[in-house]
Amino acid sequence: MGMPLDADVVVIGSGMGGGTTALALARRGVDVLAPSAEIIGAVNCVVRDGGRLVGENTDGRGFVESLRTAADPAGARIVLFGAGGAARAIAVESALAGAASVTVVNRDQSRGRALADLVSIRTGARSEFVPWTPRFRMPAGTEIVVNATSVGLFPAVGDVIDVDLDSLASVHLVADVIPNPPRTRLLTEAAARGCLTLDGLGMLVNQGAVAIGLWTGVDPDRDVMRATLAEIFG
């Protein structure tokens, strides 16, 4: 049995084979890591498999499943803003899903380079780090733009990431990981420029559904989950 978990764990009802952590854990508290969680280096979901505790990370998988409702990540050229936990999970899972390239844009160069190096070394995708300069313009050839930062999260709903919004165009799919509000200013600005948009509710719903599936083997009704969250977040 692994060491005790060092973050709060949501206690799941009798008969469910696991739990989710309130904070991502860096490998501690489990006996074995799922392959993608091992690359990401963090666990947010624990699954009981016989006598073992298996560490999973559902963040990136939730994003990829949401993305697939709008576009196939396979072969896609992705520009990712941020290099924190959510960005790390999204970069790794998108690469494992077949993305052609992941460009990491971040202000902290050491964290940005580390994430780009991780993707390049551990997956089949090309990855590079690009410093986040003021009014950042989308590189030529970009297909999917992802905000994996907290900019725009309630209550700062008027905030938007520092990019040249006019560099967004109808060839781009713009995704935001923020669920509250679902329609961030970034998505509103992107839609006004003809972009297809993807809100953060999809990632939240799908990562929860993935976790429930791991614990129970049952695929929950994601439409019901989304409707409930939409009512909560407005």
C-alpha cells in the first residue's frame, strides 16, 4: 500500500473504487501511476485496483475529450498559454492524442521550457517554448489556441490574456479551461472574429466523467452533468 495521501480526498460512497483529490499530488500516496500521470508528474484521481492504489490524472483527458467534440487533436498544431498544472496535463494528453505540435507560451521561461522539453522528450509531438511577449500574436499555422491560465476566472471576468486579439481568425479553434464563467471574455472576443470556441465546462464535465468511469465502469450522462454545472455557473 502506498504512503498516505497528503491532500484531502473526497470520500466516495460504498462500492465505488476510488476517490478524487482536492489538490493535485506529485506522485505521493499511490502504489503505481497510470502512464500519462507518470509523464505529467501529478495525480488528481486515485483508483483502487485490487490491493493497489493507481494514480490517474483526469485533467488532460477531460480536455481532450471535450476538444474532440469540436476538432480532432490528431495532427493539430496547438498554441498553449500557461505552464502550470492544467497546462502540463493538456500539453501531455494532447500530444499523446496525436497533436503534431504544442507551442508553449509562458512568462516564466524556465517553467515554459521545462514543459516544452517534457512534451518533446516523452511524446511523439514536436514542442517548443516561445516567450510570452506583450500583445502576443498567434504564430502562422496555428490551428488550436488554448488558454490554460486563470486569467478571466470569476470574479475577474473582464480580464483577457495578453494577446493581439486581432491575430485570432476563423481558422482558429479557441479553447478556455475556465468554467466560471463559461463564456469568458477571450471566448467572446474570439467568436466575434469568427473563431470556433470551446468553453471550460466541457473539460470539467469530461474529467469528472472520466473519473466516474474509472471508479465504477459506468459512463455517466454528460449532458445532465453539463446542464447542472451551467445552472451553477450561469
